[in-house]
Amino acid sequence: MVLKVVQCEANVRPNVRLSTYKEPITTKKITIKEVAAHAGVSYQTVSKVLNRQMQVSKETEQRILNAVRELGYRPNQIARNMRANRSHMIGYSWVPTAPNQANHILDQFLSSMVLEAEAAGYHLLPFPFREGERLVAAYRELIDTGRVDGFVLSSVNYNDPRITFLLERKFPFVAFGRSNPEVDCPYVDIDGADGLCQAMRHLISNGHKQIAAIAWPEDSRVGNDRIRGYFESMLEHKLDIRSGWIERGEGTFEFGREAASRLFRLPAPERPTAIVALNDTQAIGALHAAREHGLEVGRDIAVIGFDDAPMSQYLLPPITTVRQPIREAGRKCVEILVALMKGDQPQEQQVLLQPELIVRTSA
Amino acid sequence: MVLKVVQCEANVRPNVRLSTYKEPITTKKITIKEVAAHAGVSYQTVSKVLNRQMQVSKETEQRILNAVRELGYRPNQIARNMRANRSHMIGYSWVPTAPNQANHILDQFLSSMVLEAEAAGYHLLPFPFREGERLVAAYRELIDTGRVDGFVLSSVNYNDPRITFLLERKFPFVAFGRSNPEVDCPYVDIDGADGLCQAMRHLISNGHKQIAAIAWPEDSRVGNDRIRGYFESMLEHKLDIRSGWIERGEGTFEFGREAASRLFRLPAPERPTAIVALNDTQAIGALHAAREHGLEVGRDIAVIGFDDAPMSQYLLPPITTVRQPIREAGRKCVEILVALMKGDQPQEQQVLLQPELIVRTSA
């Protein structure tokens, strides 16, 4: 059956009328003077009553509040912040991902922070992440121009100059991620070591003894946290670690593929039966290497990733991986920061969240 | 060779000292009164000179500017905005992606807007996307409280009540994506029809005549724009379109898989030799369906996606897809909006950007 189409035009929808939108539209901004005229008082009185700087009779107050409601008057938030010497803004900056790479967490992290902040009367102010000497300058500029009341730091690593600066400046911030162990500052982090321990327990309980790791360079704080779970698990289960089993390199597809290829070329008795990778991108590289070596992942070799990148569920085979509670981390960062900005003592200032192993067919 | 490790501790780095950070740290904020005392003038003079509201002798001006520089004084940006009745903020809201799905564009779109805005003296203010009746309220609230000077709209569709509201309110905005064809408003969009035309040209030049499409529901403006390229190409090349070749449903992996399965079950003479999908997630579903039907993608059946999701390059086979110029779109949105907020006439207010076909092995 052949359909002769003019369907091409189906999408033009000439009869669609704009807007089923019914709400009355205020086309101009109501001023305090209009409220005053409506309530029959001076605008100074309206201002003072709304700012609780003056007591008037119950009746007058009611008249003013009615006028505010009826006219839809909203006091200017910037003016209010100005008087309170507050911006009610939270600065946030992140390292942009390379164009052909995915940022698996930004949407969830940002959405949860934006929601939590709004509920507390704050907004986020994202600003560009600068490398090197200009890194700290961007933070100082925002403080000195009064644009933010606090920061959430991302991409925290060892010797983070932002942390030194903000601690000395006594300016409120929360780090998403830990820095050096001796640094005492508010943070929210995800327990990467625990994530690897969960992955290792899963492998070991399935009989694996020869387990290799595709890790990150030694100057990565996050990488070192995760790989610690590998070492601790191997030692705890009294399994030997061959030096050739620890591959360290970038968290890329290419490195994952090369590293796994080297592991597959080890002489049979030394060859690992399972691989843990510190992110899904490396794990996907290992999947490709396995195919190139004629190995079926999930049967001949087990592979576990980290991140639960959304695509991991659609790969063949779907990847067993570690999922991070990103939304909870975003919420917690803002919750602690809001307390700090208000000068309160947060209930807990250092929060370590537990990730969760998602078992699929790659291991 | 077995390595007896104590490597477990390699990451603790007890000797790492915090901070190689050398820049002098200003621990307190400099006030205008301190600048005045340092320069030997009244603070009113400093204020008026810095705001160009008063002329003083060259020598006094120099003394004030020296004091500003030496002490590191920065005028409060909020106070300046307040005087100018400007927030220098751009409101932006997006539909958060479902937890197990990827947002392929947020990082690039947001990063490019944040950079472009900063260069023009603006910051972004992200706020939660509300559904239904509360959608417009969030925009009104930000205008009425003076928090933003303009908006970039995402997830624009037919009959978008935000557009009606902002046009009536005469408040500056740029839509990322078009609404109904009859709506005349500033927008930046990516030419989805052109993307599909490029995909179709590639297939047709490779000899394909029986081409099916996995499309989106008819109420999707973006979906209708993209699928138009399919219809136009088929008609232009005088190829018949069988009714069973147009599958419409959600842009999900599951729908992509089901739709492709139906296509593969068509009787041999009616079976398509190629499939175009409106996003990579549907295309990945089609890849899985092909495998289930014993078809090798790239040899027995061609599949093209749309989006160039970062993972698409790592699939087996890597997906041929349409890449969108997201960074350019972000830059353009802010460029046009900044002109509108300043009351200038932007050079062009309606921009359609061309996507690019990325040929890999799936087609």
C-alpha cells in the first residue's frame, strides 16, 4: 500500500491560534505611589508599614495590604537586598566538559541546587570557570562587588586555592568534593571508596579473585578516593594485587580501551577475570577492547564502571556501575550553605553520601 | 610477579601542604570611607567623583583613584545596579531531564551563555521550570521583583504562554527554539529540517529508496520541524512514502526499539533499508531492535540519529548523526538579548543555525 502524501504540510498548523493563556496580564509595573493613592495614605506610610518600620491602626494597615493585593504590587527585591546588604545569590562555577564528552551530573546537580535555593529565598549565579591564576580572581570579584553571599565549589582537588582564599576571607562556602584530608571546611562529597567496595564485593562474591583496576592519575583526589576502595577490598579479602593490574591514566574512552587491551594481553595465569574502571567512559573503552580480543563481556570478562551515565543502560551489554546521589548532594550543599550565610551553625558541615551499585549484565 | 602492596595509602599524601597560593589576601572589605580618609577628602566627594557626578581638580581626582587602587576598593555592584534600575541578570529556566536520561546540551548551552553574558557585564539567573499554571508566574515574579532584565526561553513549543506574556509585557527575551509560525518574536533556533535533509541526502546518494522515519508526537514543534526534512527529501527525490514507514512516539529508547521492530517485521518488499530517527536515543533503540532481528546495522540496515549525543561515538556501530551548534546558539541568544536589554536594535533578531551531519558507520 502506497500513501500519496501531502503530509509534508501536516506540521504547519495554519489554524492553531496562539495562546490558550487566560491569566489577566499586568502590562505595567505597579509603583508604591499607586498603592498609596489607592489606600489613601502617603507613599512613605506604605513603605514604612511594609518594612515594619512604623505602626499604624489595624484599619489603615488592612487598607494598605488590600491595595497591595488588589493592584499586584511587588516591592523591588534588589532594593530590599540592598538595604539588607545581601544579594541572596549563590555563586557556582564548573569546569565545562569537552565538546564531544558528556557531563552526566550537571543537569541534576544544578536543578536540585536551583530548587533548594529558591525554597530558601536564594538564586544561583553561575559564572565562568577560569584556569590558573584567574581562578581565584573570579571569586574575589564576586565578593568585592557584593554580587553573592556564598559559593558552592565544584571540581575541588588537592591544594585548592579557592578554599584557602575563602577560608581566610571567612566567606561562606561549601565544597562539593573534599580537598586535602587536613583541610577542615564544609563539604558534601560522595563516598567513592565505598562505591568501589560495593563493586568489589559484587565481583568477589561471584568468585572473582584476579581483579584489575583502570584508575586515574595520582594527582586526582576523586580518583584516589575511589581506587582506595579497590585496594581496601583486595587486602580485606587477602587477594594479591599484581603490579600489572593497576592501570593509571585519563578518564577517557581511549585510555580505557588501551589499558584493557594491555590487561587482556597478559599471560593466561596473570590475566584478570574482572576489571573495575573509575568511570563509565573508561568501562566502555574496556568493552570495545574485549570485543577486539574476542571476549564476551559478562561471560569471559566482568567489567564494572562508575557514574551510571544515562547511556550505560543502553550499551551491549548494559554496564554494571555505581550510581551517585547527585540530587541529594546538590540539596545538601545548598542547605548547609544557606545556614552558613545566615550565620547559623548547620547541623552537619561535612557530609559523605553513599553511592549505590547498579547491577546489569556486564558483571 | 606478585606485588605486596601498601599502596593503599598512596593517596593519603600526608606531606602535601595546602596552598601554593601566593596572592595577597584582602581579609576585609574596603569601604568608601577608608578610601576618603586615605585620599584626604570627604566620602561624598569620592562617591561623586567615581560616579562622575562631580568635577574636581586633576590632582584630587588622581589622589582618589590612587587610593581606590592601593586599598583595592570595589564599589558595590548591587548598589550600582539599584541606581541604574538594572539587575544585570538574565533569567533562564529549563525542563530538568528525567533521572535516567541524559541532557546532551545543557553544559554547552549554559557555559556559552555564561561566558557571553559575563563579557557583556551580565550574569545568568537560573530558576526552576514550573509546569502548567505556575509556568508564567515564575517569570512574572522575577520581573516584578526586579531580579532580571531579560530572559532566554528554553523548551519552547506551540502556543507558549511565556511568549504571549513577555510580548504583552514588552519585556526583553529571546526564545531558544521557535513557537507557532505566526508568532513574531526574537529567536535562535537550529534548522532541524535541514539536518534531516542532510541525513536523507546521505542515504539517497548511497542508493536507499525505502526509508522509514521514527518521529515524535505531532504536538512537538521541534519534532515537526525535523520530520519536515524527511517529507521534503522524499518528495523531492520522487520516492513513495508508505504509511507504515512513519512511526510517531516518544523520543525514548523503548519507543525507538518498538518502532524499529515493527518496521523490521514488515513483509520483505515493504521493509525499509534505512531508518532516520529524530534523536540518538531512539536510534539506539533501533540498533537494539536490529540486533534482535539478526540484522547488522551499517550493512543490512542503515540507521541515522540526531543530536550527536557524546556516547553515540562509542556505540557498536558508532552512530551517524546530526550535530547541533549548541555553543553558537547560546552565544547568539545572549548577544541578541543584550542588545534588546540595552534598547538597541539587534542586527538580526531571528537566527536559524545550520546543523552538521556526522557520518560514522551506522549509515
